[in-house]
Amino acid sequence: MLSFSEENYLKAIYHIEQLQADGVSTNSVAKKMQTKASSVTDMLQKLADKQLVIYKKYQGALLSEKGSKIAISVIRKHRLWETFLVEKLNFSWDEVHDVAEQLEHIQSEKLIDSLDAYLKFPTIDPHGDPIPDKDGNFVQRQKVKLSTLKENELGILLTINDSTDEFLRYLDNKKIAIGDKINVLSIEPFDKSIQLKIGKRELMITEEVAENLLVSPL
Amino acid sequence: MLSFSEENYLKAIYHIEQLQADGVSTNSVAKKMQTKASSVTDMLQKLADKQLVIYKKYQGALLSEKGSKIAISVIRKHRLWETFLVEKLNFSWDEVHDVAEQLEHIQSEKLIDSLDAYLKFPTIDPHGDPIPDKDGNFVQRQKVKLSTLKENELGILLTINDSTDEFLRYLDNKKIAIGDKINVLSIEPFDKSIQLKIGKRELMITEEVAENLLVSPL
DNA sequence: AATATTTTTTAGATAAGTCTAAAATATTTT
DNA sequence: AAAATATTTTAGACTTATCTAAAAAATATT
Ligand SMILES: [Mn+2]
Ligand SMILES: [Mn+2]
Ligand SMILES: [Mn+2]
Ligand SMILES: [Mn+2]
């Protein structure tokens, strides 16, 4: 039985590993967890004792097989709860994260598997992120930043890089949603802002926004 | 923001208060919480500092207005989650308690009020216990032990005194359920065992079982 | 290669929650 | 009312998770 804190560290290490496959640095974990490097060192030593990470002084850490399984199960719970909140309790996608941060630590295999079934085994969460199944498997989809598309190219919005409430609400306001088919009409050479078309609507987004929208190119 | 531990103590004190209205003793809390009296003293001092209980050395404790409100809100969450697990996720009533013990500490007013609405504002949980509403109000029903009924008297099973898994499963086996109309056919003078009728079925229960069944007399 | 800077670890402190053992107080029995 | 017993509190220790400040190691700069 792991503490909430241990589970949160494992999840953070997992997410950092996805970005840069080499050893996860103490500082990168500290930044993600909004804590001090010394606290991270303490925790990495503890997780190493429990064989959940492979850790060598000054070399950073990597999740072990066991640690990785736990991280994925926490992520599974987080995303299933987010899906429940949106689908069943009518939360909007910018309201679910903090509650899911708490719910992801509830310990009950029966609970999470029943929830999974109740939701009809969803594979994608409200933010477009894949939901691992009971065995930890999930879909890996090819995706590129919208900012890499050329003029007249198309893409389906799969997920987003920035999941802050502010960005989610920006997308709501602009009526940009997961699953939308986005057509790049033109790119302004001066500031790389993009004129695009969703359905019949035309709108303009900045390069920064385009960097945070991940699409499947068509 | 209270810790899980503080919330659990408040809930325990509340439940003990319901049984004996006078000051709640340190030992009674220790017994309920399965902890040591010294730990209880520490916590009572802390809760008194936070004005959640009224506490005088060697005199035991009482919940303050504020403490009582929090205790009731934790109970509300516990019972709504139990109802959710049974109604929506097909848990049986002997499987919900431990999970609800965890879920009752999730902090989100929007979550619990949405859950309440999703369940159509239930007033009774799977064990027959009343569910406080958003304002902390709940139905108080007149109820007596089945063992106090005389021969040929009737009662509706409202709730139970013993909520252990074993007793719940005993009731399932005997097909005795909350809401059943129970007819006391005869009482054996020797051991006070009771012959009763539910629907068309006749069955016998011991006095001990009858002590743990609370009915509304008809 | 030596120096400066950054990163990481260690040492020591603090807070929450628990425990055991001993002391203080209250209650019951004689 | 004194003695015996039970209850409650205090004192001191331990664990987990965090922090600050200092030391050690790694990396970057000159
Ligand atoms: Mn999230
Ligand atoms: Mn998500
Ligand atoms: Mn319960
Ligand atoms: Mn219940």
C-alpha cells in the first residue's frame, strides 16, 4: 500500500519519462511536483528501496517494471474518474482535474473496474488522453502539433499539450473541441498565426495555441 | 481543510453522541477508532484548538456547532457514495463500506452535490440509514428493535444496528431486506427466538438477530 | 585544466499522527 | 474515608513528508 505522495511521484516520473526517455532528473521531478529537490531525493531513495524506481546518486531515476505498472494504474484511475465526471455528472473538462487528483488514490480494484464497465470501457478521456485498460494497455496514436501543418492541410484534433483551466476555457470559448476536423487555411508569415476552418466557421489562432493542439494529420 | 484523521474522529464522536447524549469519553472514542486513549487525547486537544469540539480535561468531549456540521457532511458523503456503489455500480451492500470510508474524504462540494442530483436526491442509504441533504437535514424515523414486538405484531424493516459484513450477508442469505414487512408469528419463551413471516415465507431468527433489526411498528 | 556555475545530496529541523510507559485524576469498592 | 481500580493525560519516542542551509558532485565556461 503506497501513500498518496508515493503514487503522485510515480505518476510524475512516468509523465517526465514520456517526454525525455533518458533518466529523469531530480530537478525535473521537483519542478513537476512543485516541491524542493531535497524532497525529491528523499522520495527517490525511498522508491528505490521499494524497488519502484531504478536510481543512482546524481544519475536520476527510471521507473522499474513494478513502478511503471503502478503509475499507469494511477493514470487509468485519474482518466476514468475524469470521464465519469464529464459524462455522468456534467462537469466541464476544465473542472475535473483537481477532483480526479483526489479520486485517483482510492484503493479498490472492484471500484475502478466497475466504473470502467459503467462507462462502457472508454479509451480516451475528456482531454483526448488515452485511458489504460485493466492490463495497462492503451492506444498510442500518431499525432503532430497543429503548428507543423502546412497551408491547406487537415487534421483531427486528438489532444492538447497544455491542460490548464485557462487553456481549456479558451478552447471552449472558441468552440474548439477534441475530435474536430481542422483545416489550415493560411499561415501569416510575420507571426505564424493561423487562419483555420472548423466546420463552417473560420477563426484565427496564435502560434502558441497551435503549439498546444495535437492533431492526427489527414 | 481537515485531514482524513480529523474528519474520522469527528464522525466517530458524532456517532457516539447519538447513543449517549452526555460527554463522549476518551475511551469510547478510542474503542470506536481502534486506537489508543493517548492518541484520542492528542486529537481532542487539537480539535478543541480548532473549535470543533468542546473539551475539558477528564470530562470528555462534545461536538461544537461547527464540528457537528462537518461530521454530518462526512456522513452525507459516505452514504451518498454507498448509494452510488449499490445503485449504479452493482455493489452489494456488504461491499460498500470500506470504499465509502475512502470516498467520504474527497473534497469537492460540486462533486457531492452533482452525485446527489445524479442519484435523484436519495434520503436513505443501502443500509437503511438516513442521508443528510446539502443543508445537513435528514429524516428521523421512529424505530424499535424487532425484539420488542409482541406476537402477531407487524413492522417494516427500516435499518440495522450491526452493519458488519457477516450480518449483512446473513440477512442476504435469509432474504431479509430493508423495507420488508415483517410479521411476528410467535416468540419462543425459552430462548426468545422468533418465528416470523415475510411475504409468504416463514422463518426463525434468534433473539440476537432480532435485537439488530430496527422496525417501524405498524 | 582550472574555475565558475548548476545540480544533487546530506544534515538537521519541523509538523502530523501514532505508540508505550508513567503520572495524574476520577470512580468504585471495601 | 481510605484503598483499589479504572480512566485519562502527559512525556517521550518513532515514522512520514516536508523544508532550509550546507556540502558534494557534475557540468559548463573561460
Ligand atoms: Mn487531469
Ligand atoms: Mn485528463
Ligand atoms: Mn458504511
Ligand atoms: Mn451505510
